[in-house]
Amino acid sequence: MVDQIKLSKKDRISVWWRSTFLQGSWNYERMQNGGWAFTLIPALKKLYKTKEERSEALTRHLEFFNTHPYVASPIIGVTLALEEEKANGAPIDDVTIQGVKVGMMGPLAGVGDPVFWYTVKPIVGALAASLAISGSIIGPILYFVVWNAIRMSFMWYTQELGYKAGSKITEDLSGGILQDITKGASILGMFILAALIERWVTVDFSAVKISSIKQSSGAYIDWSKLPSGAAGIKEALVQQSSGLSLTEYKVTTLQDNLNQLIPGLAALLITFLCMWLLKKNVSPIVIILGLFVFGVVMHVLGVM
Amino acid sequence: MNLSMIQIILVVLVAFLAGMEGILDEFHFHQPVIACTLVGLVTGQLLPCVILGGSLQMIALGWSNIGAAVAPDAALASIASAIILVLGGQGRAGVSSAIAIAIPLAVAGLLLTIITRTLATGIVHFMDGAAKEGSFRKIEFWQIVAICLQGLRIAIPAALILALGAGPVKSLLSSMPSWLTDGLSIGGGMVVAVGYAMVINMMASREVWPFFILGFVFAAISEITLIGLGAIGISIALIYLTLSKKGGNSNGDGGSSNTGDPVGDLIDKY
């Protein structure tokens, strides 16, 4: 009996690091195939020694492959386990390996997209962006550290999980856990998206003045009757804090009226309009440019 | 403002990094909040670039490469608009017009991405050849070449803008009338919605719409911070998952076990 070849932790770390470059040669023909082969090279190098074996292994792994770049990790783990068994003489053919890859990439992409692109990225991104807009360097640092900590630990942990579980992982994941994660991410995602729309889509109709009412005396600060100097400033502040208006005329804008109805309503309507246009297959870029044009026109007309 | 030779080299390096990440999508050097900050860092104009990065990040939140679809290119948009902001020398005042410039750049970047991804198709055919020889080194070589192509995709346009210099960029920016820049920043407040709309279209189902309404209403309470909203969202998701599982168990078994006891149902199943 020949000695069994085992992949060491060092090999697996090396594969994990290389999986960072999975999408490097993304192409329209076989998508992530080049990066996939590149990622597995440290393992293949250890497992196969002859030129024929190596050539076969590389050809096998240059087949079509495409999934979410982070959830590729559990698939890599499973593939490592399969290749290890194959190199040790188990009857695993190319079709099995390709079958496992294709079988896992679809469902897992269905988890990776909502979890990473629709939930984690908007939340971390919005948090970092709101800090950065106020000029804080913490924003970008926070984004970089949090994002990469989540990503790198997820990729390492799931690759190990895949390697240890071997082909069993597909069964494990196709059960309830996978669906729960996807559904949970969609719920959280929808919740946060709605919140972001309310907070960050700004549609402001303050330029439109609905009414301008002259207020009764005593309801506003009478600037001509204030004492001069610091005493006057103090008196004005005292009067304002007791609820007096700063101006003689009470101006109500269209925005004030909308805010009384539902704050953020216009933002919501704009979002729904965008969703409708996207469903009609209007390119997002066209919509973006259209909104800029709309903004300029409305500003020139004095509406916004 | 004029940049020194070292600064120019560093900016091009940052651009190269962002270009690589534009396809890799791992470290996220191409995300506006990071890319603009890095450009600001190496040119010594940190503050305006951080603000630009934050604003662009808000617009780009929903931009992601899904399947074979290519999102508007955040990498070129952030790098080029940050360079223009720095060269224009207007500091914070230049941010809103830099945002407006970023959008057409995202389209241009999209086209460049498609071209590069098509070129990569040729590269994987070289890899096929390398695989026949069983040569690991050649596969690795072509993979690195492909990644570098993606880096050059952003580095070359960045170098072009730098070569053009501050003069033309500045005169272009100052020739923009205020009604145009103000209008563009109003438009910038609305375009954020497009990214969100893309994501909602992907995610929405009858089941999750109520959570959208909840999120919208909670956000109107301005005292709750974004972190607070996140915590509420996570709790609601967990509660819903737990409850729906409990409901599913007792309904699923039909008449045989309407005891309402989940443990009992489990025992019956096995």
C-alpha cells in the first residue's frame, strides 16, 4: 500500500489566498474557469506528479465555472477533498467533479448574492459613507476593515468546512440552513433598503412655497424692539426657545406639506419609478442620466 | 494644483489597484469610499476626497456584478472623479461637480470592462494550451496577465487625465454655470434610488414586502441610528424565521399532530 497523499494546512491556506484572484481572468466564454484552475494549483501540484496527470487535472478544472466569488470557497473545499481521494486511487471521474462543481455553484450563488451584495455591502457601505460624507476618515477605514474581516474569515471557514465534509456538504446545505440564510438575508435586506431610501434619497421640494401667512404680533420675534448688543441676542434666543417664530411671515413649502403626510414619500415614489423602468428593461445608466437631467430642469424651473 | 512626480506615480498605482479589484471584488479597493480616499491620501487632499468617496458610495451601494451582468464601473468613476477633484483644486466646493462627472465615467468604465472581459476570452485559450502541456507556471502567468489587464483598464485613463493636467480640467469645471451644478447635485440626491431599485427588484417577493414597510417607517424616526436600524432588522428577521418554522411544523404534519408542541412533532417524525 502506497502512502496516502494528504493536503496540509499550509496547502489549504495557499489555495485560500489564491482564491482571492478567482475572478482575475473572468471571460465571456467560461467565466471564472482560469481563476478556478489558478486557485487549485498548489493542491494539484502536491497531488499529481506526472505530466499526464497534471495536464488532465488542469484541463478538468478549466471547464466552465461561475458563482459568487466568496461562496466559491466551500466548493473549493469540497473539490480539494475529491481531488485528494482521486489522487489516492478512489474511482472519481471528471464528470463527478464537474457535477459537484456545477451542482453547488448555482444554489450557492443564490445565497452569496443576497447575503453579501444586497445585505452586508449596503449596510457596511451606507454606514461608512455616512461617516465619510461628514468628512470622517473613520468611514473608509471602517469599510475596509469590516468588509475584509467578514470576507476573509467567511472564505477560510467555509473552505475548511467544505474540505472536511467532502461531498456531504451539498446534502447539508440543501436542507433548511441554506433557505433560512437566504430568506433571513432578504428580510434584513428589504428592511435596510427601505430605511436607506427614507434616509438617503433626497427629493426636496422646499423651493416651492405653498403659502405665506402674516402672523399675529406676539407670535414672532419683533426684531425692532430688541435691546441692542449682546442683550438683544440673548433676548432673541430666549424668545425663540419659548416658541416664537423668527420671521413675521410663516412660510409653508410643498416639502412641509409632504412631510406631514409621509416623510420620504417622494423618495419612495422615485424608487418605485426606477424599479418599474428597470423591469421595462431600461438601462440603469439611462435612468441615472435621466434623473440628472430631471434635477437640472426642475431646478431651472424653480420647483426643486 | 500640480502634483509631483512621486504623487503621479502613486495615483497611477492606486488606479491600477482599483482596476484589479474592479473584477476581483475581494478587497474592495475599487469601492468609491476606499478608492477616492486613497487618491486623496497620496495627493494630500484627504478631506475633499473622503467626502467625494462617501457621496459616490451612497450612489453605488446597489451596484454589483451579478452572474454575467456588469454593473456601472465604480472603479473608473471614483478614481477619475477624485483625480479631477484634486486637479481642480476647489477642495470641498468641487465635490458636487465631481459627482456629476463620475456618472458618465461609470458608463465609460462599463464599456472598458466589457472589452477587457472579451480579451480575457483569448487568454483562457492560451491557458488551455498550457493545460495540455501540464504547465502550472504558464497558467499562473496568464492569470497574472489577465489581472494586470484589468489594472491597466483604470491606470491608463488615470494617467491620461493626469497628463492632460490641471489647466484644462480646471477651466472645464469653472465653465460650468451654477444652475447646472446645483441642478446636478439635486439629481445626485435622486440617483441613489436607482441602485436601491436594482436590488429590490432582485430580492422582492410577496413574503418580504412587509419588512420593507417596517424599515421605511422606522427610518422616519430620526433618533434611531443606522446601527440601531440594523439591530432592529436582524431581530425581526430572526423572529420571523423562528416563528415561521414553528408554524410550519404543526401545519406540515396535518391532523396527526395538532398538539402545538414542536418537540412532540419532532419525536413523531422519527
